[in-house]
Amino acid sequence: MTRSFKTLIMKFNAQKLFSLAIAALCFNTSAVQAAPAELGFSILEQRQHDARTFTQGLEIHADKLYESSGGYGKSFVRKMDLVSGAILKQQALPANWFAEGLSLHNDQLFLLSWQRQQGLVLNSNTLKPIAQFRYQGQGWGLCNDGQQLIMSNGSATLQFIDPKTFKINNTITVHSDDASEHWKNLNELEFAYGLVWANIWQSNKIIAIDPKTGLIKYQLDLSRLTPKKSDPNAVLNGIAFDAKQKAFWVTGKLWDQQYLIKLADNFKPNTMLNKDIQDQAEQKTFSD
Ligand SMILES: [Ca+2]
């Protein structure tokens, strides 16, 4: 082998190695970007949850906890004191209504039914129905961003709905860059830190979604909170943001416990603040 040929081979190997290194680097970078970041959490508080409740919606407003419970002939909406847990009011629904997602907007509670394609507006003080509205398809979870209702229907689609006209303003498809994961069964919702937080039905997972693009920014695995029950209906389903504690109350259908969880430090909130944090800041300014 001539010296110049040897040099050529060495040069070729060096170039090849360099190319492989760059390819590996690119691959790793895209892999990191593809999967939504996994969020850790710590438990700040744990308390009893009524294990007869088939939790469908969970919402906090002005130190009150609102909960909707499903099932034909047994659906209801309940209002509780957030600190003591005492039941302040409860409204039963007609036997042919299956209560689903619940969200409080402008002092009114918006409640979905599962398959009736009809929702109720309730007075948040009395829990009495004051109006009805219609929507297309199934109703699963509900939250709002301060302007629009945001609704899930068991698919990967979220609908943004005008709370006065009930017209759909926008829809997004929830997705991640990781093509191997097919997202669906989005259920109970919560709006916090400029993101939509969603339970995935029949999983122990909560995902945090960018409401503009549908891209999943974070995911949480709540397996360690999930009770070991043989009932397949006893799944994680309930997220309510406690703005004062900057933490989430979470529970599930037929769970006997609920948990206040604080996100780990790797959570970086969107610059857009949650409407409840803004409300809280305004209240503080007035009371100063
Ligand atoms: Ca909620």
C-alpha cells in the first residue's frame, strides 16, 4: 500500500467518523425534542375524597371546590369549602342526564352531559340550572381560559367555544413530535399557567398542552397516586388548579383520596399567567 493511499483511507475514516458523530448528535437532539418533558411532583396535602363520587369535573374558584359526578340516575354537582371540605350545596340532575365536564366562568357553572349533546348553565351560588345549550358530538371534559370554554370529546381534538353563543371558534389537534404516540381519550381539563392540562382516560397520565398549537409540552405520571382497585372505572379524572397554593388538586372516579400536588422545578410556566393568578393579584392590589 502506498503512503498516499494510506493517507486517503485515514482521511476517509476521519470524515466518516465525523459524519457519524454529527448524525448521532442530530438524532439525539431530535429525540429530546420529540417526547414531551416528564414532570415530577411532590404531595403537599392528602385528604379524604367521597369514594361514591364518579368524578367528571373538578374546579376551584374563590376558596370553593366544585365537583360534578356522573352516572344515569345519580348525577350531581357539588360545591364544597376548599379548606374544610364541607359540602355547602348539592344539586341532583334528572335521571336521564349523565353529568360530565364542569367549568366556572363569570360566576356561572357550565356543565356537559355525556351523550345528550346538551349542556347546562348553573348559578354558581345556588347550583340551580338557569339555561341550556347544545353542542355536537360527545361531551367529556371542560375548562376555560377566561374567554372561551375549552371542551374535550374523547378524541385528540379540543374545541374552543364562545360561552355566550356556544359557537365553535377554533379546534386544535393535540399531538407530540413523537409519532409513535397516538393521543386520544382526552378527558377532564384544567387551564393553568397558559396551558390546558388534560387527563388521559384509562391512564395515569396528565398532559399539558399549548392551546395555540396543540403541542404537548409536558406529561406527568400519577401512577403512585392511583388506588389499587379492581373496578376498571376507578380511573384518574379530576384536576383543579389552586392558584393560592400554586398547586393542583387531583383525584379520580371512585377514589377515596384527593391530593394537592406541586410540580417539580423543571416546570417552566408560560409567560402568560393563569387567569386565576391574575385575579388573585388584582384582589391583593384592591385589599392593600
Ligand atoms: Ca378541571
